[in-house]
Amino acid sequence: MPDGLIGEMVGAKSPLVAYFSMEIGLNPGVPTYAGGLGVLAGDTIRSAADIRLPLVAVTLLYRGGHFFQRLDEHGTQSEEPVKWVVEDFLKPLDPKVQIELEGRMVHIGVWRYVLSGETGYQIPVYFLDTDLPGNSEWDRSLTGTLYGGDQRYRLCQEALLGLGGVRMLQAVGHRQIGRFHLNEGHASLLVLGLLEEALASVGVDKEPSAAVVEAVRPRCVFTTHTPVPAGHDQFPADMAERVVGARYWRWLQLCGQTQTLNMTALALSCSRYVNGVAMKHGEVSQGMFPGYPVHSITNGVHATTWMAPSFKALFDRHLPDWRRDPLTLRYTVGVPAADIWAAHDEAKRRLIEFINHETNEGFDVNVFTIGFARRAATYKRLTLLFHDLDRLKAIAQRAGRFQLVFAGKAHPRDHGGKELIRLVHQFREALHGHVPVVYLCNYDMVLAKLLCAGVDVWLNTPLPPHEASGTSGMKAAMNGVPSLSVLDGWWIEGHIEGVTGWSIGDRVEACLEPSSGMDACHASALYDKLEQKVLPCFYKDRDHFIEMMRQTIAVNGSFFNTHRMLAQYVNNAYSALDESFSKVLAG
């Protein structure tokens, strides 16, 4: 079998699903992810390997990663390239392909990462690389930095991913792919590669017709991840024509692109199935794209990746099938409360030891610990908790001590996000002696595993309805950590008051005030819930708090996982209305 194929994965059949994502988080040592989108992609591929779904994945090789974050004493963020050795994790393959960008040929190489599932089933992930001797210095930099550069740089990267990815899959031997899954609109230019394939299959060397475009649509599945307009890439028509060339621009016009190249619109018009990543996000996306049916498949996380060692050992004893079938976590209701608390205590001690080693802040393992870690974007409202410092101090004095741990990166060009990090550091000084606060640097998969498992409650305060889904709270739920969250994204589905956590404010539909008014309303609700419900439960009714931990795993951990999510993709997106595809999956 060719070196580009993984024998056990495909057997006698070609892979049926090709998963394209601008970022994929597979290994903490492979920094080719920026946040939730990439980590979700990695979790999806892990579950595909666990359930033995024939799948290959395509992304770009970022030699400088996203960035390595440094924070000075005032919280000012600076960035530098991530230093990692590609050869330590990836294997170079022989095939090379080329695409035309701005009238010149750009050569593309490929590296492979093999991910093994619980039963040893293997899935290859292909990393496209332009750092080749035959390319110009600028072209060699195209696979240097994730989400770096200007619009021109981004469009060239997306052409590499989409068009270059389709050609590379053919080059390594994957020529019979049933579904192309676009994880966000960055990969939309793969449509050009599919149009080329469609023309070649009938021996036609000319412009595609509307019928050819229709023939491509059944092969594509599109997942949109953001209700924020800025999250949908758009490029001026003249730039798009210059980058992809006049011929491909005519093809894109046939697909509905005229004044601009709108990557989301392209994916919508060329996909058989479109979905948002939570029930609410599906509804919001349907309003944004009224001409297309938008379904909902709520995100999940990979259970064995995000569960702390202490909880893995616990469930290996009590629920031995949980790794293969996370739905088994439903039976956590029968696991002894003392064992749940002991597993949490071990995870919390690991986190507190790490915090004190990194910051010398003297965090106390016996003090209620609140975690807030995610990308530092303005709509995430990183500083909502500090709306009224006097109120925070009073709550700590009256209801019980608590300590706060924050983490998260701001995009290098997101000055608003960087300012929020600086503000957290200012508030930390203002609360000194009353409420301990730390901001941990360089948030990544390693730190996320510690935080999501080790805190006592997971805080999330997005400005609704801007949270498409969110997955950090799901990771916390895998470890029995309840959420204290605004009702947006996945939490609308996962929230049972006093059972899986607590809400901040009312349902999204009731939050109609302007942003500033909503901030005050949500801050007040947060303080009330913290003082009247959360802290008293932890300090005065520990049995109920542990029962909430148990229910959090049983209700949310058993459902909000990528095994369930991927099963929905198979049934609703990959195989729907296609009997032959269903038979191959079943076989």
C-alpha cells in the first residue's frame, strides 16, 4: 500500500470523509491551533479514530505556530514565534503539488501525523507546507504563522488549504472521497478543486456549467462556527481575481461570488448540508443566512483527552466502558460521592501546585476557586466579574473566600482584547488582600487540562448571542466542574439550575438591553448568584455541591462529547439521503 495511506484505516476502501480545517489541535507539542476551532477539530479526529470512521484531515503546517505569549507585570502582551521541531512529531512524505497564486506557481509539500484511536485504528492528518527551496521567500512564509499577515496573506493561505488540499489528497492516494467537511469557511476554495475533478471525470477541459456546480454540492458539508460578522472572511473581488486567477474567478462567479469573495457564502452555496454548532447558534445562523437551511449539531469534547488522570482512574474502576462509549458516563449517578470528591481534590491540588509554582501567589487548595480561560476577545467580557470591586470584596467577606484564575491570549492585532488583559492585572492589584487573582500566561492545551479539571466552578460571561457554542465548559463538565454562565451557546442546552450549575441572568431572548446595560444587568446577577447560591453551596452544603458535580458528569459529560457529535454528523450530514454512503459506513 502507498506510504501516503494508512492501511488499517482504509482497508479495501478509500476514506469517505475529508475534514478540512485551518487549524487542528492534535498534540500540545504541535502548536498548529489558536483556540476552540482547532481544539474542536482535534477532538473530532480523535473520536473518528475511536469509532473507526474512515476519515482523513487536511490543515496547514505553521512553523511559527499561532504565537508564544508573554505578559509583563502590567499585563501587556507581547508575541513571538513558537519554537518547535517539526520532525519530532510529523513525517515528511514524497508527493509535491503546485497551485497558481498571483500568476506564479507555488510548490506544496506535505507532512503526516498519525492519530490512533482507542482500538488502534489510525487516521492520518496531512499538513501542507510551502517552505520549499523552489518557492520565493514570501511564498515560503505562507505556512509560517496561523492567522498572521494581512488579507492577501490570509487569502493565499486559504487557497493553499482548499485548492492545494484537494490536489494533495489525490497525490497521496486518496482519490475516492465521498464527503468534504469544511470546518468553517476558510476551506471554501476546495470547491475549485472539486470542480476541476468533476470536469476531468467527464473528459471536459472547459468552463464548468451550472450543472457541474450542482454535481459538486452533494460532496460538501459545511459547519459555521461564529455569529460574529467579523468571523466570516471576505476579500475584495480584485484581490480574489489577482490571487486565484481570472479563470478561477469566473468559476467563483458561477458559484455566486460577484462584488466580493465571501468564503462563508461560497461554502453555503456549494454544500449539501450546513449546520451551526449549538441549537441557539443554528437559529442565529439561519437568521444570518435566510436563503439556506441551517441545521444544528452541538459541539462536544473528547472525553479521554480532557478528563483528569484522577477521574480517568475513577471511571476505569466504576464504568469500564466509558472510554469507548462516553454515554456510559450517564451512570456516574451511581459512583460514590466520596470517590467523586477525592478525584476532584486530586485534580485541584495539581492545579494549585502549578499556580503557586508559576506565580508564587500562595493559592489555597481549600479556598473556592473560580476559573475563566478562553481567547481574550471583547465579546467574551473578560472583565465582567470586576464590574463592582467593592461588591466583590463584600461577597468574599460575607459569603466565603474565593480566588480567581484567568488565562487566555489576545490576537496580536486585537487591541481591545489586549486591553482587557491589562485591566485584569489592574483589578488584581486593586483586590490585593481581599480576593487573590492570577493571570496565567500562554494558555494552551496543557494548561487547559489543568484548569478545566482543577477549579471548583467554570465562569463564562459572553455577550449574547455571540457565543456560538463554547467548549471549555464542556471540558470542565467532564471533570465534574459545574458552570456559572450566561445563557448562551451550549449552556442553554446544558444548564439545569442547581443541578449542572447556575445561570447568570435570563434566557438570551430576554436580554434586549444595549451592551452597557446588559453588562450591568449580568454583573448584578453574577454577584447575586455567587453570594446567595454558589458560595453557600460549596461551604455550607458540601454534599449538595458534590451531588452537582456528579450530575454535571452524568448529564453533560455523557452528552457534550465528540462521540455523540460525530455520530450526528454521520447520520445527518455525511450519509443523509445517500443510501450507498450509509451502506459503506455500515460495512
